[in-house]
Amino acid sequence: MTVRKKVEEKEAPPVEEGLVPIFVMGERYMVPESLTIQKALEYAGYQLIRGCGCRGGVCGACSTVFRMPDSYRVEVGLACQTVVRPGMYLAMLPFFPANRAISDIESMKGTGGEVASLYPEIFKCIGCNLCTQSCPMDIDVMHYMAQAIRGDVSGVAETSFDCIACGLCVARCPAEEVQYHVGMLCRRLHARHLVPESAHLAEQVDNVAGGRFEKTLQELMKTGDKDLRKLYKERVMEPDIAADDWAPEDSSKL
Ligand code: FES
């Protein structure tokens, strides 16, 4: 026989204007409705020493899962980007475990077969699309996993380019894939073996190694904070739309 403890119905405390209730690990807090989850946690007294990095939606450290009271769905988001909603029941995820295959990029060729041998589980994909639905960067994760299965390494690199490795796709994947590691491997292979070498880059690396910028660097290191800020603000930038041969008037520092 199952016995259920009778829970006394309590009247909900009055809601102050501009504050909404959220639940963090079972505890109820009233927080300003305009805050992100991250700021609401701090408002509630939590000190974030893990699961918090850039605060700008770039580092992927603040993965969070939550449920709303009127829905059966598990929702996900970045704590630094997602604004609180009344009744949100949330928990921040610690870094979600995802094994990364050890590889030596230099000795590889950039083939789909290499990716498949390092991550054979890509073939377990069941096409449920939960990975895409959970991605806070709106990346079509399932599509790049399909590209990985087809051996299209450059395609994976392109599609996964905005990945911030927050791990939410991995956390939600019923096939236990490690999508963001597959994306990362393909981007590395693409950059190392599949795109043509940039002559300009090689030239600049030689310039750096040959000490071409040493004098400028030393001058900057001796410049005070105020002047450095001024230099930075007044720097000449290439316009958004510029001819291929655009160059600043003063090219002495290039
Ligand atoms: S703290 Fe970096 S993405 Fe949220």
C-alpha cells in the first residue's frame, strides 16, 4: 500500500510587484522579472564560482535545465541569456561529461572515415532532433551529425561553426552522442587539411618570427593606460564594405 503524506495546502505568499517566483533546487525565491537566470541566482544569494564564465552567451559554461509549471517539457538554456519566468523550476548543469577521442591532427588526412573511427557512435543517431532543439546557438546539430555520418567533414565544420560547447545537446541525446566533440574535430581537420593554405598567414607568421612588429610592441608596452585607450579608440578600421585592396593610409605598422 502506498501511503502519501498529507501536505497542508498553504496560501501562496503575496507577490510583490515586479517580482516573480522561481524555484532553485526546490527552494522558492522571489526575483525581479527582468533578470536573467544567472543574475536572479545572484539576487537570491548564490555565489557563482562554477558554471559561469563570459556572461555573454559565448563560453557555454552556464547550461541550465528548467520546467514550467504548466508544461511537461524539459526546457534548456544558457543562464546568462535566459530571462526568468514565473514558476520556473530550474537547476544549473555542471559540465556534462562527454568523452573526447584522442587524435593527432597532424597525422590525419581529414576524411570522414577518420571521424567515424574516432566517434563510431555517430551511427547510433536516431534522428530525434532533440540536439537541435536544445541548442542555444540555434545550430542545426542533427544536420551536422548527418553530415558526419556521410563523411562530409567540411560540412560539419561549417554547420557547427558557432558551437560554444555548452553540452546541452549531449545532455539531451538519447543515443549518447558527443556532438560538440565531433564538431570540434571536424573544424580542426577542416582548418588543418581541407582548406587551401593561406599565403598571407604564412607571410605574417614569418614577419612575427622575424621581429617585424617588435619595435611597435615595445612602444605599446611603454604607453600608459590613458594613451593606450586613446590609441584604441582612434584606430583606423576597415569599413564594413571595402574594396579588396583596401589599406589604411598609414601602413607603417602592418
Ligand atoms: S556564462 Fe558564458 S555562456 Fe553563459
